[in-house]
Amino acid sequence: MRFRLAALAAALAAVFAAAPPALAQSPSSTTVAAAPDNSGLDAELFYQLLLGELNVRGNEPTAGFALILDAARKTNDASLYQRAVELAFEARSGDAALQAARAWKQAFPQSREANRYVLQILVALNRLPESLEPLKTEIALSDAKDRPAVIAAVARAYSRATDKKQAAAILEQGLADYLNKPDTGASAWSAVGRLRLAAGDTNGALDAARRGQAAGPNAEGPVLLALELMDPKLPQAEAIVRTYMQGQPLPELRLSYARALLDAQRQREALQQLQQVTRERPDFPEAWLAQGTLLAQDNQLPEAEAALKRYLELAQAQPPSEDRGRGTAQAYLSLAQIAEKRKDFAQANAWLDRIENSQDLIQAQNRRASILARQGKMAEARKLIQALPERNPADARMKAMAEVQLLRDNKDYKGAYDLLAQTIAKDPGDPDLLYDQAMVAEKMGRFDDMERLLRQLMEKKPDYHHAYNALGYSLAERGVRLPEAKQLVQKALEFAPGDPFISDSLAWVEFRMGNKAEALRILQDAYKERPDPEIAAHLGEVLWSLGQRDQAQSIWREGLLLNAENETLQETLKRLKVKP
């Protein structure tokens, strides 16, 4: 039966196009059926083949398919069976493709290629229970040394199935004989785990990652799966990663671990991992780039500059590529930011002038605008951003947000608020815009507006934890409705356990409620996890209030080294009349 939807053809094409060498792709559909080798082709059969191809070229692929498949059966030739499958694809007929592939497999029971077609067509058609036997055959017919790669390729095919849960179950059944073998256990469990994760079964995926690591402690597959599972609510996943890191990990996986730590706001641990990579592999450029970018964000400027320049040295020795272009642009942007922080605006512009990647030119212009604003040329800075091209709504949003940030950095809060209002009117469903407008409203002292916007955001996106944290912290900062403030911050922590900035908010609520010892404990943990000038301001004030003034001043000095211009830190020192 011919499928009326082109989606089937697209699914089949995706399966074969994405398959690695272990799952062969079909030749071009423009191939004309070749005469079978040593077939004793007679005139009648030759005419049948010719007529079949003419039917195909004359927009009668179904008739052509029937003639070619019949010829394949008469000659018992694999190339004709394959051609019949291709013609079925052209006709958008999944059932016909399956018919030809099964006929091919029946004629050549040991043909891996025929079996692959049957397997992948069944998966593309979502006839998953029928795919179990071809799945087992595909693994059994593969060479032992290639089996882990074949398992991974088969899993990728099943990942495109509509019913992910059933796909995971079928794959696990098909791999049952390989799950506990030392040479295939890690890859088999990793494959099963990925499908479980795709089906939303995170606990099942975690169990598969554990079993995979038990089968192959040095295998990368279970670790990659665990990295995807890493979440504060699932700490067991990180335990798998840490176990692997205790051995001799690939630098790429240690770098991936560092990125996962950054996503979890665990900057100090991420930096430790990056430094470990550069110690073990000093010629690994990506680790230097990530390390330099992170150090620049933390205002460790000399170390950041050295790391970024080391990256550029290593990158220049690599052949040109898209990744190298993006990385080089990122390094130039970070170096420009370092120069800007040093108020060396000429050097900052010199770094920006080196950026050639068109995708990064917008960021470069944003930095130029920031440099102009820091020199008091605000009108010129805004014009620079406004002159950026708008190819699509995403570009327009990016421009607006860059201008908002410029206005905020220069304390033009009314201008930022009004521009955000205009941007929200064009896209009222964007939660980040609402949040930013609420934060600007707070800066303007419009606390009712801030709370209204944050409540609106909570209603639209109940899991947007920044909204709960911001409102809770604002209430604590003003010393009002403190029990409610604590509830709000605790709710934010439910969504982002261990986040040092939200922990800072909770500590500040505790401090305002008079619970100084608890506030100190929370702040010390948060500052250890994320040395930040705002956390330093709060930790110092709690220590100061407890009479530990030398320690307070030491923490404040550290905060000033991180960012001497931080508003919270400067306001704290001014209010307490302290010059650390």
C-alpha cells in the first residue's frame, strides 16, 4: 500500500543518511538496474529490466518496482533486490520497500545488507515488535571487534521511533545476550540507557549507566550518558562521572564534565577540572579557551589573558574549520572584555577588529558599544547597536537586549524599562523579558511593579525559579514579609538545589530574621562554591555583625579583587563606613 504522507520517505531517508558505515547507506536512486553477473540474461529478462526502468523514468515507479522485483526473484541477484527497495522509496511506499527487503533477505539469509534494510524499514515504519529478530541478526552477523559500534548505530536508528518506550524495550530484548559481556556490556547498556532517557525514564537511564560502567569501567559511553543525566536532583549520575575521572579519562570528557559543572553554577569545581585538563594535555586548545573565559568572568584578568593567548597559539596551528573560527572569535571577545575592564579601550577595539566570523560580529559591536558608553559616549553607543541588521525576530530581540544591558550598566533604568516594555509588546510570552523588566523596576524603586511582573511570570511559567528567588530576596532586602520571603526562596531552591546565588538569598533572609549563625553557615558554603562579590558583601556583613571584623574585611577585600565596581559590595562598605 502506498503511503500518502511524505513523512515516511523523510523518516526512511533520515535513517539511512544518518547511519554510519556499520549500517550501510543505499546507493543513489538514479542507478539503473545492472544485469546480474553470470546470470545468462536472456532477451525476455533484458526487456523486462529495460521496461521496468522506463516505467520508473516515465513516472510509473510502482509498475517499475514490480518488474524489477520480479526480475530479482528470477535471477536471484542482490543488486536487483536493492534496486527494488530503492524504487519503493521513490514511490513513498514503506510496505513495498519492506516486501522487497524481506524477499532479498529470504534469498540471501546471511546478507547483512539485506537484514539492515529490513531492520531499518521496520523501525522507520514504527513496526517495532517485528524488528526484534532482524535486530538480533544484525548484531549476531557483525564481527566481534565491530560489535560496540554496530550496537551504537542500531540504537541511533531506534531513537527515531515514535514510541520511545517500546523502542527501548525492544532494543533491550535484542541486546540481552550482550548486556553482561565485558566486550559489549558498556556499549549495550549505554544504548539502552539513551533510549530510556529519550522515553523520559531518567531512573531507568541512570540504572543503565551504572550497569554499563560496571561492565566497562573505562568505557566512555556510560559516562557520556551520566553527563546528560547530571542534575542536582539526580546526584547518583555525577557519581558515575567521578568514578570515571579517577582513572585516565579522555580530556574531551573531562572538558564535558567541566561544562556540566558550569551549568550547575559550580564554577570553582569547573575551573579545577579545566586546570586538570591543561596540566594533563597542555596542547588541548579547547580547555585553555574555556579556562580563560571562566577566569575572565571571575575577574582573574592576568590568568585569563594568559590562558586565552595560549588558546590562540594552539588554534593557529590547527587547520581552518568552523569550530576554530568560533573559538577564535570567542577568545578575541574575552580578551577585549579584559582590556575594557582595564580601561584600555584602544586595545579592546584592536582585539574586536580581529573578529572575522560574521556570526560573532553582533557580539563584537555590542562590546564596542560598551566601550563607547564607558567613555561617556552613550548616544553613539546606542546608535551603534541600533544600526545592527535585523534579519529575523531573533536578531531584533538580541539588539533590544544589548541596548537594554547598555542602559542598565549606565544606570538609565527608565530608558531600559521603556525599551523592555516595547520589546515585550512584540513578544508578550517571553519569560526572560518579563524578568528583566521586573529587575529594572526594582532598581527604579517601583516595587509594586516588580512584584506584579514577577507574579505574572510565576503564573505563566511556574518553574521559572529566578522569579521566586528575586521576589524573596527583594522582600528580605527591604525587611518586609520575611516568612513569605523565606518560602519563596526555598521554592526557588527546590527547582535549583545547591545554586550558590539562591543560597545567598536564603542566607540573607535568615540574617534579616535574626538567624545569624544559620546565615553564616549558608553563606560560607555558597562563597566556597562560588566566590562572587555580592556573596562576599553579604558574608562580610554577617561576620561584621558577629564581631568577626578581621575576617569580614578579609572577605570584602577578596570581593573587591573579584569586582571592585559591584553595587552591592560598594553599598555595603559605604553603609558600614568600612574601608577594607
